[in-house]
Amino acid sequence: MSDFRTQRAPAGPRTASRPWRHFHRLAWLAVALALGVIVFGAFVRLSDAGLSCPDWPTCYGRAAWPTAVEQGDGHAATSIRPVEVHKAWREQAHRMVAGLLGALTLALALLAARRRPRGIAQVVAASALVALAIPLYMRGLHVAASALAIAGELILLAAAVRWGNRDLSRVGALTLAMIILQALLGMWTVTWLLKPVVVMGHLLGGLTTFSLLLWMAWRATNLPIRLAQAAQLQRWVILGVVLLGVQIALGGWTSANYAALSCGTDFPTCVGRWWPPTDFREGFVLWRGIGVDYEGGILDGQARIAIQMAHRIGAVLVASYLLWLALRMLRTPGIRGWASTLGVLVLVQLGLGIANVKLALPLGNAVAHVAGAVLLLAVLVSLLARLRAPEA
């Protein structure tokens, strides 16, 4: 008899893992929206529209965006960046979609906390503090706004620590805390003029939010994969998530420092050499102060080459591990579909990365490369959420 079987728990209007009978549908909607936010955000960044709305959360003082250059006249943001109508809509539309995702995440957190003592009150209080911080920030009261936002985050984190894992309240609170941090990172991305460590952190925060929502959606759907060697496989998958996360961070650092084409269009060599001159110390300085405009990058050629070479080496190592994991999973009955998907995605992602270099970073290909990283992460997180030991 096979040691594998897939089981679905008996459906019920309110189970321990699903606080509301439509909770899983709302969670999957949030997952789809999070994927769209990440990919659209990559489009905004890679199309050089990341500073097209220099103020936050408005765009040249408008709730939407200026549709003519004259509409920005007289606003303080024009001293940072002149109005570019064809780019401004991208940045502000991205903020609006991210705001919708925040509203969905708040709804999930409220629903998940319903059975916790004062659970709803804690989520509402944290959200109210963050909401109050926004107008304070817009009035220039940055210290007070930061204090309120931090207080809201601490309420959510404290609740997540107290709440156990018997339901989805903990992950709901953590996801809402993450989406609030994402909003702060999005604000700092603009106000700190595309500071690379913030841009990279914003990417990682988006992927963490996506992962938490995906975990919540699978758990609420309650469709476990029962496997005798689930514990061992979970450890391998966790290592895969860690390695992939490091590689994504390297990719974000490469993009934020405009190092994607530092080797020209050479591959597998770089500027005609297997190992050109590099400056890793300068290439990986995380903090350089505030006030520098990082659009277009500020590093010299050797520092950018160091970043690119690190990303290439990381790609080889991570792809090798994930391909090994896919081959290992292929030998396990019942998860061969997941294994095949993982293997195909790794190969496609490698191809997209090479094409980025050889074709001089075409926008569509570069955005697809980001989407490929999200899908790889989705496969690994889905396995973590679904793998279970056989029931006794």
C-alpha cells in the first residue's frame, strides 16, 4: 500500500482552521491580489517609475495622479521630480491596489481573531493607530506618525505571540503587521529616493506577505497531503525557502543598484572575462545615509560587477539545490506533480535570467523573471502548508 494519500477534512461552516465558511475564498482572493501587486510593482520599478510620485500617499498632492504636467505646478514634490504623466499613474495605481490588498488583509485578520478574547479589539486598535499616523505624516509630524505606527505594529506582534497555532489568528495578525510594514517601506522607498536597502526590503516584504497569505489560504482550505516522510521533506523544503529567499534578496539588490547589465550582454562571461575585477566591499554596503538620489545607481563598475557575479553564483547554487529537491520529490508517489512544477519553474527562471542579460533587460522579460521567483516561492510554501504526517 502506498504511504501517501491526500485527505480533505470534513467541511463545516466553522471549523477550528476556518473562522468563517467563506474565509478560504477571501484568502485566495488576497493571494491572487498579492501576486498582482508584486508583479505590478516590478513593472513600476523596472520601468523607472518608482519616483514618479515623489510625495506619499498622494501623488503631487492628488488622491489619484496628475493627468497633465500643469497639474503639478506649485506643489512641493516638483522640486524633487518634475511631473511625468505617463509614469505617475503606474506608481499611484500600484499604491491603490496595495491599499486594496491591505483592506483584504485587515478583513482576514479580523475574521481570524473573532474567537480570541478581545481579538477584534486588538486588531481594530492597531489599525486605528496606523490610520491616525497617515494624516500626521502628511502634515510633517513624522516622529508622532512613526510612534503611532510602531505602537500599532507592537499590538499586533504581541497578540501574535500570545495566540497559539490552533487556528489562523496568529498568522492573521502577523500578515496584517507585515502589510503595515510594507506600507512603511513603500513610503520610505519614495521619501528616501530609492535607497537600495529599502527597495530590497520592500521586495522581500512583499514576498513575505504573499507567503503568509498563501499559507493561510491553504490552511483554511484544509487539504493536507499525508506523507510518511513529511517531516524530512519539510526540512528540505524549508532549506529551499531560505536559499531562494537569499537569492531573491540578491536579485533585489542587483536591481536596486542598477547592476543587472554591469556585465554588458556577456554570458556566461562578464565583460569578456570569467572573473573580471570586482569590488565586493563597496558593492554590499547596506547603509549610506539619507538624502542621496539612487535612481540610476551610484556605484562604480567594479562594485556593480561584484553584485552581478554574486547573483549569478547564487543562481547556480540555488537552482542546483531546487533541481535536486525536485528529482528527490519525483521518487515520492503523490507529489510528482509538485516536483515537475518545481523543476520546470527552476529551468524557466534560469532561462529568463540569462535572457535578461543577453537581450539587455527587456521590460517584459524582467517582469516575468520576478513573477517566476514568486511562483517558485509559491510551490515551496504550498508544500510546507500542506505536508502532514499520516494520521494515527
